[in-house]
Amino acid sequence: MLVLLALLGAAAGGVYCAVKEPSYRAESHVVFTGERGESLAAVSFAQAYGRIAAGAQVTDKAAKTLGSRDGLSDVKATTSPDAPVVEITATGADAERTAAVANAVADALVDHASARKKKTRISASVLAQAATPPAPSSPRPALGATLGAVAGLLIGGLAALAGVGRGRSQPQAPLGAGTTPLDPIHRGGVLTAIPADQQRTVGRAVVTYREMS
């Protein structure tokens, strides 16, 4: 049973990966440098420029280079607290377009920072251009099949545990000496066996009660 559920889960994960549209990921990097003795200022400005890298001030320039805004809404920029570098990440369904978007945003960010170099005394340059991704970043068929198999095993295990719990029976309390299972009496909501020497008296009381009713 568990093996069957694992196989079904793996198959479901594989089908999902086959149906889902592939997504590609491309990254470019921009480095900021300051004048001698101003390395800390370069880190601070890198963080500031990273916050606007995906904004309209930069993406509008990138759109002119690309000819459209396709893919620019999926651009993200991240920075490091220790290095004056901005990482620009683009994602999309087309590998070449994704790389072009990442590079266009990087170039636009460099132009934006260079136009303010006289005031900031910080220069910017492209540290690494994005390459066309050779394979989609998601979905991953192997990972999808593995997760599906794990889910199948989990469901099977829970079902097995639930079946064991339902199959357990409550133990029966043993009858004490001098009692019989054929003569119960209801006392306080609990059925209690009656000692043999009291069965006749209780029986007459029950008959009398029924006649009065």
C-alpha cells in the first residue's frame, strides 16, 4: 500500500512538472566603488541604489533598451551588508529574454549612478553580466517526483495509523466471583452484575415495577 501511494505521488509530481510552464532565472551584478578611503560609503550607496534598482527610475531606461517592459515587473534587486554589490535577478518564461532584462537593468543602474557621480563621488560598473540560463530554474522534475513520493508515503502512513486506532477494541472487565452476566442491573448509568444471592429479590422488584408502570 505504501509503495503504491509513493509511486502515485511520484507520478503526480512528474505530471505537475511536465504541465507547469518553465521559469528561467538570470542574474547580473553591479559594483560600486568610492574614492580612496571611502569604502564604507560605497557599501552604503550600494544599498541605497539597490532599493531603487527595480523602480521606475531605472526600469524606464531599461525598457527603452529592450523595446518593451516585458519581464521588468519580475526584476528583483538584493544587496549585501558587507560588499558594495547589487545583484539583479530577472525571471521569465524565455531564457534569452530573461538574461537581456537582467543586463538591461544593470546597465540602466550604472547610468543612473554615473549621472550622480559628482555629488556622490561613487562610481558604478557592471561586475558580471547575466548569461542565458541553460535550463529552467523551476519546475524541477526530479524534485517534484521526490516530493510527490514523500507526500504519498506520508498519506499512507497516516491512513495506516488511523486504521490501527480504529481496530483496537476496548478490554472487557472480568466478572467477579458470585456474579453472572445474565442478570445486570442499571445503577447510576452503569450496568453492574448482580450477585447470585440477590438475583431473586431484584427480579421480584423489577416485575413489580413493570406491573405498576
